[in-house]
Amino acid sequence: SGVSKILCNALEDCDVIVRSNNHFLVLLPETTSDNVPKLIERLRRKIQMDVGVDINVGTATLPEDGLTYEGLIDKANLEMIADKDKYPAVELSPVPSEKLKG
């Protein structure tokens, strides 16, 4: 998908991207929590501009937000739900097909 391509191109080689249906899990082992908000906004703008969709994001940091995979996922899911309230879905105009090719 276009989102997958953007994530692969925008993130570092050490980062891990996992996709399940329309959800992505991204592990950023070398990114500090201070840099995450800037990265999210950069990805949000790029995906909106190139693919024409809005993304909702939840984050969790080890060890501050949890010590287990399940705990981190739960925290990120709660943040993603809150993000939906902050960035509600909007009606989007179609993206020209030439923007989707690449």
C-alpha cells in the first residue's frame, strides 16, 4: 500500500514495521521519545499528501509505559483511540492516480 511504502522509505533500516489489515505496528529501537512527536507529524503530513488518508497514532515507550509487549500495545491502543478524537476522520477528496504511482 502507499502507507507501507512511505513508512519503509521514511523510517530507518533498524526500525521494524508490521502490518495487520489496516493497522501498522512500528518499533523504533533507536528513536528517542523526544523525537517521536516530530516523526509522527512528518509521517502524518506525508501520508495525507501522498495517499490522501489521515492516520491515527498511539505510542508507548519501554519501560515508562510498560514492560511487556501486551502492556505496550494496550497503552498504544489507548493513545490511538484518543488520537481519533484529536484527529477525527474527515471526508477526503480523491488522490490523483499519478500521485499513487511511484
